[in-house]
Amino acid sequence: MTGTPAGAPEFAGLGALVTGGASGIGAAVARLLTARGAQVAVLDRDTSGAPGGTLALTADVTDDDAVRHAVDRAAETFGGLHTVVSNAGIGAVGTVTDNDDEEWRHVLDVNLLGMVRVARHALPHLRAAATGRPGAVSVTHTCSIAATAGLPQRALYSASKGAVLSLTLAMAADHVREGVRVNCVNPGTADTPWVARLLDLADDPAAERAALENRQPTGRLVGADEVAAAVAYLASPAAAAVTGTALAVDGGMQGLRLRPPA
């Protein structure tokens, strides 16, 4: 089949894998892709929160063998793999003087090398799927506004996401002629469980939340469903001409410079 039949759901007949898909942005992506007709596998260390109707695969993205087995199982179960959303990631707080070498290695192992492992094992399946569904095969990375803007107390996290942005562009160039599109989304501060945990650690959680909201021109945190909508667009066959793109979902934080309120 080379296209979606008229009237069929947007992702009908497509197999998708979402890493970190049992909570936050990943769970929102998995729910949306499922609602739009995809068969969705969720890869996570703890799959207890995996959305209904998804295939739950327990794996840690720092474990190459576990990733390979999970990717292969998703492809075998769905009869192919068309869409990979590499969303698994962790945060880090501090300047370059605050995180030791071991924490740097761990965050890069999850946020960067985790995506490399997933792509490494998914690409043979994606190449095979591209012959039957041109334009419908893609990898989408969850990057961050931290890749394009200097944020205080985020040196390690920003470095990892800057690497994800560069990886996205390099992969897009490497695989465009194989029919595999590669893009990323750059969320601003999103209303997710990870941000909630950061707020809980603050001396004044309410004041910290207000500061995070106020640094985004819209004056609020980004919703996980809003990021999921952007991911769904990039993964959709409707975005067949879109590759090597970083789509900001940040309430205007990347490009707007507003005057202080009167």
C-alpha cells in the first residue's frame, strides 16, 4: 500500500514506537497517534502509565540489547515500523561547576546516546517501510528550547539537547534519500511530571512556577498535548516534504522579545 485510503485515519496502517511514552509528553504523543489510527508501542523503563491500546515494552534506552529487542518486537507485532518518536530523556540542574563527570556521562547516555541506540536498531525497519509508504516514514526527536537559547542553571541539560539538535540535522542529511525523514520538536517549559518535581524541590514552588510561566511570552507553561500535536504533524504523511526541521513549541520564547508589561 502506497498511501492512506480516502476517509481512513491519518496514521492508518502505520506502526509507531514512542520512547518515554508512559508519562508526560511521550504519553500524550502515544495517545494522539493511537487516536489517529497508528499502532503504537511504548518503550519505557516503567510502562505502568502506558496509554490504553498501546503495546507496552519495558526497556532502558541505555541498554543497547534491550532497545534492540524492543524495537524488533514492535516491528514484528505491527508488521513494520514507520514512525519513531525518540522522547525518552532526563533533566539536570546546575552550572558546569555543579554536575560531576558521572552525571554528565549519565545524562548524555540517556538524552543523546539513547536516541542513537533507538535509531540504530529502527533504521533497518524504517528503510524497509519507506519502499511501501513514501513520505510516511520518519524519526522525530524531542529536543528543547535549551538547544537554541541560553537558560540559567541548565548547562548539562542544554549541552545534551544541543547535541540532539545537531544529531537531527545530520540524520536528516544521511537518510533523506532512503525515504526516512528526521525532525525534532523544541518544547519550551512544559507542564509535565518532571517540571512538577523540579517545582516541588524549589524553596517557593509557587514563585518558581510563576517565573517559568513569565519567561514564555504567552505567560504560561506549554501543554504536553500541544507538543504532541506538533510531533504528530512532523510524523504525519502530510509532512512528507518536511525533514531537517526543528519545530519550536515554546510559547514564543525562541523568537519573541516583548517589552516588559506596563
